[in-house]
Amino acid sequence: MFSGIVEGKGKVIALKSKKDSIYIEILPPKNFSKNLKKGASISVDGVCLTSLDTGKKVLKFDVIEETLLRTNLKDIKKGSLVNLERSITSSTEIGGHLMSGHIHCTGKIKKIIKKESTKDILVSFPKNYGEYIFEKGYIGINGCSLTLGKVNQNSFYLHLIPETLSVTNLDMLSTKSKVNIEIDQSTITTVETVKNILATQKS
């Protein structure tokens, strides 16, 4: 599990395509890999990946075909900057909302509104997820825990503060960029529970 509070950006320094997966190496921020163990879970742009070793110099991952099909990691390139977060522990402060690192879908940046020190971005999403996305709810974007702004039929606004823009790769997005979307699981559970109750009452 993750908190959605990105710890820093990592740079992809190696990438090798295999038959049904890719192998990537990422140079992490200083001290990010302290006490990291082989097999540990790390959020890479919101995707839960398994560390192949202790990450002493670089982080190493295999990314399987299913993950590539569902996320923007299929478009990753050498030199790409990705958001990184270690998995939470019993002492972790949860400043965002709990996230699993299991991406539901990808969205596309439709509009970017630059302000003095902040940005508003408009993100499109697949219509079949619309019932779980509403204003002031939580959403995970490239591993960042964010609060939803105005929600339209198949798009939503996000309002990014300077700290988010500084620490994450969201400041580097441009129109047509793809982002990983993880919908808040508690929202899904609540919506599905209400739907089941209403369906039972009708029957």
C-alpha cells in the first residue's frame, strides 16, 4: 500500500524490451533506497512494481505485459522522469489517501491552465469509470494523491499546488500526455454497496 505522497522523481537510465515484458533501471533520489530489500514494493508513476534487488545504486524492475497494457509505462523511454514512493509502514504518516498501486485506466491531458505558481489541468477518462469520479473526491494520478475539482461527463479538473509541481513529474505534462489513474477504492466500495442495496430493494 502507498499514501500517494510522492517522495521524489527518478530518472530512467536503462530500458530493455523482452518478449512479454520490459526491464527498466531507474536512478532514484538520494537516500530513497535506504534499507530497501529485494522484493519490496515501489510505486513507479503510481504502478506497484517489485524491486529486483536492494537498489543500492539503481532501482531495477521487470514490467509484465498486463501492466504495460493498462498503464502509461508502455510509453516509457530512457531519460523519462517518474514519480517514486516506497510502500507505507505502520509508522507512515498518511498525508494523502491509501492507494494500492493497481492502475484502473489511463487518462489524457486535454488542457493545461498555467497560473502564477499553480496549474489547473483537465484530464479525460474512460466513461465507464464515471460513477466513481466526483468533485472533492480522491484520485491517484501518476502515483499522486489528489483532490478532484469540477467533474464533467468524461473529464475532470485538477488544481496543482507549487509543492506538487516541484516534487512530482506533473509539472512536465503537456496536452495529450497520458497519465495513470487509480480510483479511490473506498469510493468504489461505497458506490457498489449502494447500487447493490438499491437493486435488492427494487427486486
